[in-house]
Amino acid sequence: MKKGIFFFIFILLIAAGCSNNNKEDAKADKKSNVTAKIPYEIKEAKTVKVSRIFGIGYPGNDQGLYIASNSGLKIYRNEKWFDTTTNRHQYMGFQTVKSGFLSSGRPQKGTDFKNPLGIIKSQDKGKTLEEIAFYGKSNFHFMAAGYSENGLYVISEEPTDQLALGVNYSKDKGKSWEKSELKGFKADSLGMMAVNPNNGNTLAMATRTGIYYSNDNGNTMALVTDPFMVTALTFMGDSILFSSVENDQIMLKTLNPSAGRQSVIKIPFLDYDNPITYLAVNPKNHKQLAFTTYKNDVYETADGGNQWVNVLEDGKKEQD
């Protein structure tokens, strides 16, 4: 596959934001764990306003839905929004895991973080960041990690001494990397990835022509849906929760790849120009789901989709 068709352009534009505005590197930091100079706190926010969302999820070390935005983490818990006082980084490729979250992206200006962040990890709700790999060297719009942290995947836009062009995976938490061969993959683009929460060898990928699925780290892939556009996906146990665009309609479905069974989850009406961009499932409670849209709406359900609450509309929320 040629580099020019490697990326799912539709998903990349609406999900990753393609932010190229921050070209100036932040100051280099020689420590493995780095913190901003301003004391880090998580406080209830009177006003929430975001212009881009880069990922969502439910980390295992906290209660609440985490939103990775252009102005750092936003946390929704107990019907309230919370913000951080610093470390307001652009967390691209954001992935929640059992111990916290993993991410790539670019640092908040004025902090002592290298740009780009490479792959970093936080186990204390964003207060400190641990360098995992490629710190100060690479930024990954597309990244995926299993909730149990047994599998880590990135899509590399440029070949390096450690990464091949395309999908690469690590079985030792970022210390070494191998190329996914993608045998059987016939789509003309790569897109959003998701990893089984308990089996790091199992990978799913969204493309313009359906979901491709692998049980061997992406070395062999098989199409497991009809050839419709899939804009977002994540795992719900061994099943896949995904959003598709079919007959100009935004759909939310689950798929059991082994059995080939699909089911539909009802969602509020979404305009065709406002597709779902990210999905999240609480690994501790599969009835708690959330999704974001192209226009920065955020919806959450506590009962598996019977009732949805619009917790953020057009990226904005005023709180009493």
C-alpha cells in the first residue's frame, strides 16, 4: 500500500483534528516523570468549552468519563464536569487502561514537556506523565491499547529505525515493536483501531469499507461486516461496539465477531454531517456507554442505551 492511501482521511480529520498549529517545541525535560510547575488539581468547572475532542474513555483508576480535548482533560462524573489546573495537553491517540491512561499528542505551551509527547502514561489522573516510547520524537494520531495493557498498537506515518510505515505493535509495553503484516486487508485506508480488553493479540480496525478483525496482532485480517463506512469502534468485552453510516443514517451497533451476530442500540437522532467520532465502554459496567460526535456533542447512557443524556452540546456546558 502506498503512503498516500494509508490513512482513513475522513476519520483523521474529524477524530484527530489534524492540529499542526503547535510547531514550536516545549523545553526539554531530562526526567522520566515530568510535571508542570503549576500545582496539578482536578476542580469542578463552572464552564466547559472544547473545540476538538481527541478521545474518550473510562480509566480503571477513577470514576467518571475522561474526555481528551484541545485544552486538556475534561472529566464527567456524578453529573458534574471537572477540569485540570495544568497539564492541559492535546492528548491525541488517547487510550484509557486499567491503571490510568496512555496517550500521544502535543504538550501545553509553557510547560516543560518535550514536543511531541511520543507515548506517555499516567497512573495518577494526569498529574504526572511517564515516558513509554518515542518521547520528543513522534506523535501518533492513531493508537490503541487493551484495557489490561497486554497490547499496544500505533500507526506510524513515517518509517523510523523502530517503526515500519503503517501498523506496529508491542507486546512488552513499548520496549520493542513489530510490524503488522495485514494479510487479507483489502481496504484502501487505515483507520481507528481497538484492542480486546483482555487479549492484546486481538485487534479491530474501522475503515471506509467495514471492520477488519485479527486474532494475531494484525498479521492476518478479515472483514467481519458488510462494506459500509465505520467511523468509530471500541471493544465491549469480546464484542465490538461500533458506529456506521448506512443509507445516510448514523447507526450504533454491537458485533460478536466469532458468532457473526449484530444488534442495534438506539441513539438520539444525529444529522448525517454529525457522525460519531469516539466510543467508550466502562469495562466495570458494560451498560455505561458514551460517544462523541463531529460537532463535539457528548452523550452518555447508564442503562445500555435505553436512555441517553446529552452531557456536552457543541463542545459547551454551563454549570450552576
